[in-house]
Amino acid sequence: MSEKGQSDEYVVIRSLRQFREKYFNARKNVNDQAHAAEVTSEDAPPGFLDCLPVDLQFLIMTLLSPVDLCRLGATSSYWRAMVRDPLLWRYFLVRDMPKWPSINHVTMPRLDALHTPLCVGEKGMEEPGHDFMTDYLKGYPACRHQWFPQRPPYRVVTFLQSLVATTTEPRYAMFGPGMEQLDVSMVTRLMNTPDVLPVAGIPQRQINGIGSGISYMYKNQQKFNILTLYSTNRAERERARMEQQSVSNKLFILEGTDQSGHPHFSPTAQVQEVCQAVDGFIYVANAEPGRGDEGEVEGAQIQALVDPALGSSSRPLLVLSCVSREEPDQIRTTSSGSTRTPCVDMAQRLCLPMLPNPWMVQDTVADSLSGVLDGISWLLGCSGLRL
């Protein structure tokens, strides 16, 4: 275990130990003043698990799932307080959040918690008033659905609307370096993997200089259209990929820098026309290690495309955090280094929390298209489609 991990564990154990001492001292004082016949079942002698050393109790809690932890907290007042320790859940958040396969604007608004050390002084550690337990349960994949807004009841009007055949389909603009820099082309895989997303045709709606895009069918339920925006021509993209160099992005015009010194871009006229015509955006990010040095530029270009002046800020942004291939299980479990940029780091790298739009980052593999359907499902749902 790393030195930082050991330090974080020490801080949590110290916090739990302080609570345990206060709890049992207060309990002893109450029991000394009460008659034995008046002791309630809540004040019964502590059980075997209660008497274990705090470091063993902490070890047990680290091996439990969040659901089992909550069940443990329901067994007694002692464990109810123990499992709500703010540092305990902050520790879990720092430990587990990089492993989650997706994150969005609803499930984890406090991204900065991962990048603040636990050991920052007694007051800073506990951060009274912030509920890290709620933060964790919001983002934990098995629990997060409980935090999504409830669907409105299925009314008669909804039924009548479903009887009216619609001739249009949602249209999304797809762009980003993950389409161009990886050894496996996600666009090619999308067009040639009918068992994941079958191609449903090429619509007649044209955008000058861009085309009409390609329509796909999601689980035989809903057609949607993707307009692919490349940064430059194919020859330049291929040369840059082979040399692992960046290309001059012809989708944007660099206008200068803002007051903070960050680059400021504006889309070209053709791209602005696309932004005004689409229902949302798909950004394919390169999640392979060592490719995070252009996050400031990427974030600025995303902000340029979702500019409210070009369309509603309610339009969703799906970020496919993409690697070429999935690492074999044996390599993944034995390797000490990360084989992809975690979703939470990708969200922070692209400055997504600053956007007014709903957004989601989804782990994706270009070769197998793993994760794509989950992302598309979220995207269509944000577009108001009932699947």
C-alpha cells in the first residue's frame, strides 16, 4: 500500500477511535446512574463485534459493500454512528470513485473531494456540514438510480402522443480526439458492429459542408442520428496519429485568451450551423495514459460548442472516455499503473462541472464498443425519449 493510503487509513482510524472512546465513556456514565432493571435493550452489553479493536472494525467496514454497511448501521446506535463517520465515507470516496465506470452531473457534484488530502488538519478533515456518505451513495453504481429525477406519470396525453408517428429522430454531433488518435477507430467500429448499434440509414437532411450523418437504431426502439465532425482531413489525422502529435483543429477559431489566461475558441460558421441543428453532443475523449496534457484546450473547445448562444443549455453532452482495447484481466489486476484515465479525472480535465448542460462521462472501449450503449441510453433519455 502507498504511503498516502496508509496515512489516509490512519486518519480514519483515529477519528473512529475518538468516537468509540466518547461513546463508551458516555454509556458507562449513564449505566452507573441507572438501575440494572431499567436498562433497555438498546443499552445491552456490547456484542463481540463492538469489542473488537477499532483498526479491525475499520478493516471489516472496508470489506463491506455500501448496502451492507447501511445494514450494519441499523443494528445498534453505536454502529449507526460509526458508519456515518464523515472521514470514513470520504476515505471510501477517494478509494472507490476512480473505479466507477461512469459519472454525471447528478451523481457526483463534488469532484474536488478526490483531490483534497485527508490529512489537512482536524477542522479541514471533518468538513462539518458536508455529507460524504450521501455523496458516495449518489455515485455508487448500484445505488445511483435512486437519485435520478422520477419520471412523470404516464398520462392520457402521453399515450395519445405515442400514437402519433414522428418523422424526425434526435441528432447528435460527435467530435473529439478519441475518434482520431486511437489505434482502433470508434467510428469504423460503430458502422460495422450491427450487433451493438445497427446502421439504420442515411437521412435526407443535409448540412452544407458536413453532410447528413448516419442513423443508428438503439435496441430496436429508437433511431438517432450522429454527425461526425473531424478536426482536419484524413491524411493529416493519420500522420498525427502515427507521430503521436496534435493537429491544428479546423473546427474552431482561436480568439485569444480570457481574463484567467485560458484559451477562448469559437466554432467555424459551418460548425455553428451544426450546433444549432443538433439535440446534443458526443465528445470522444482519449482516455489512454499520457494523453491528458491538452485538457485545457479540450475543455475550452467543448464550452465553445455548447455555448448557450448556439442552442439550449438543456442539451446533453455525452463524453465517451475511450481506450483502444480492454486490458486482459490478468494484466489489469497485476499492473500497478492505471490503464485508462478514470471518469472522475476526465470530468475534471474537461472542466465539465462548469457547464450548464447535463453531462455524463462513460468508460468506453473502441474495439468492443463496451459502454457505448449505456452512454447512448443516457443521451436519449436526456433528450426526452421514453425507452
